[in-house]
Amino acid sequence: MDREEVTEFLGQVPLLQCLPGSSIRRIAEAVEIRNYEPGDYVARDGEPVDGLYIILDGQAEVSAPANAEEANRPDYVLNKYDYFGYGTNSSVHQVNVVALSKLTCFILPNQHGHLLQPKTIWNAEETPEHSLLEQILHLEPLEVDIFRGFTLPEAPTFRQVFGGQFIGQALAAASKTVDCLKMVHSLHAIFLVAGDNNIPIIYQVHRARDGSSFATRKVEAKQKGLVVFTLIASFQKEEVGFEHQAAIMPDVPPPEQLLNLEEIRERRLTDPRFPSQYRNLAAKKKFTPWPIEMRFCEDSASQHKPSLNYWFRARGKLSDDQALHRCVVAYASDLLYSGVSLNPHREKGLKTYSLSLDHSIWFHKPVKADEWLLYVIESPSAHGGRGFVTGRMFNRQGELIMSLTQEALIRKEKPRGRNLRPKL
């Protein structure tokens, strides 16, 4: 097997799938191959554990030593992708492992055991600077296919869990159950119930399909036992195929010529053309910078158009993991997205309310989320209390990276009661 074949195989072992892709590639370089004949002892009770064993081919039987009580003998068969020798409470084997057929195992020696304990699901080693978005999209693996996510206090808050957080975290959970050579190419999300910012979110991943080229995952996000969000994602191993691009990136100013949100806010606070009362109120409002830097291509005079163009990128440097970068742009894709369908209806004194209903993304090419991307948004229709928006994302070279659609609830805002409680 060459290095890529080893990496692909290891990426299908559930124990390893929640590791950073860089860790799996380093494990692929460190593993050794051992072969056994039927009846051979692979491990003996009481012998030292010399590493993590992963079955590549064949079957083995696990059994307790002969002097163990009959009722406590955990005899069972190990097959391809099963493992042993990891997570033991002592430095010696507690059971016998015997080859039932010709058996081939990968072995990760103990000196490389640190590769199984990365700092985060995205980064194998501690780094001096962590992007806030990378922290938001870090999940705690509870067990195979179950993860826990949080709404961090440093992140900007909304009335409920931000829709992009659901999308990004759910995609992160799904990505950590497929091999690292398969990347998400499409996702479809449905928002069911408004989430509570103050409690963790449990992400349960269901393995719908695993093929040689494609894998499909369904993710359910739960709070207090209720499913509040669902996502279906499809992953594909990279391959060479036909190519064309009919979409053309709009002619807009480069991001270096535009102001970011902090600069716009500062200008409004100091611009004498704004009433002093407005400037004083704006200065008193708590301002939390978004983990996404944004630069709008049009001025406020165009805010009534059913379209919006802006450059964006993640603040800080992200780990070099393509799965992470796709989760980041998925997170960012919900910022200001549905609001574009409200633009033609905005008027002085009118307060509106919007809530994402469903969201779909198609990833066309690899993406670098900590480099500038142009987000082109249009709203072709609004009707029946729902607004429909489409989006495209381009990199600086004019390549179409992603296509998106979303439908959202858009209404006039109703008076809010004093004792608001989450919808859960």
C-alpha cells in the first residue's frame, strides 16, 4: 500500500476519524505492518502493550485467559477497522487476541501514541494564536458519532443560536466521521427550533452511506432532548473531471480599498453630519467584533436593493485543514444572508424580523477561508412571509467556489414581552 492508500484506510477507522487530518497523515507514516497465521497469538494476557493494533485484513478472536471465570469471558471477533491496545488502564494486555484466519494488522508503536491525543479536532499541536472561529467550530467528541458544541462568550450573540453556528458545527461533526480524503461537496440544512445560547448543543451523526467515492451523513442537533436543527451532507473523494465556469465575478473594488465594519462604525461615531444624539447612543451600545471581517462593496444608498456584495475572511490564521475551511465558510454564509430579501421593504421606523428556515450549499472548489472571498447575494423573490435568496462565492482569482440558496421567515417585528424565554 502506498502512503495515500494507508491514509485513506486509517481515515475509515472510527477511532481516528475525529483526529485532525494532519494527525492521520502522520500516523500513516508511523504505522508498521505485521502478518499472522491462523492460530497465532497477536497479543497474550499479561504481555506488554507495544502499541495500537488496527486490523487491515482477516479476523481475530478476543478471549479472556483460561483461568478467568466462565461468566466473565468476553469472547468476540474482531474484523477489518477494529482495534485493540488503545485506552488500556495498564501497560499489559488484559486479554488474549488470536488470529482466526490469515491476519494483517497496522501497529502504531507506543512512541507515537501522542498522535492520538491532539489539542483540538483541527490542530494536532498547540499554536500561539487561535482564530476565534476555529474555537467556535471546535467540538468535544463524547463518543463515536456524538459531539458537543458550545456558544462561546467571546462570539457575537443573537436572540438565539446563530444559524451559521448550527451549520458550521454540524458540518464539523459530520466531517469528523468520514475519512480525511473525502470533502463535503453539498449540504442541506433545516432549522426546526430556535436554539438556546446558554446551553451546550449535542450533535448526533448518523452514517447514511459509505462508498469508495462518496459518503453521506445526517446530523441532528439537540438541546434538552429536542432536535432543533438537522443537516444532511455529502462528501466526495477528490477526482479529475470535466470543468467549465459560466458564472462571472462582478466588477467590484478590491477589499483593500474598502472599509471594514469597525472603521465604518468609527466614522459614524465621529461624523458631524449625524445627530449628536444618534452618535451618543451608538457609542453606548456594546460592540463585539464578528469573527468574520467584512467589507461592503456598495454604500448605504444601495441598501434598498434586493442584492448585496461584500468581501469577507476569517479573522486570524486558521489551521491548514480543508475540512475546517469549508466549515468556516459554511458558518459565514448565514451572516446577513436572509436580510437581503428584506432590503426592498425597509423604511424608516419599520422593525423587521427574520429567521432562517432552510439553507443549502454546493462546494465547487477548495477554499481558503482566511483569505478574501467575495459573497454575491441576490433575492429574486419574497412572498407569503418568506424571503428567498441565492448566493455565490468567488475567490480573488475569480473562481466560483460555492453556490448557495436559502429561504427565511421575514415579518414585521411584533412587540416583545418583558420575560422572554427561549423557544425550547
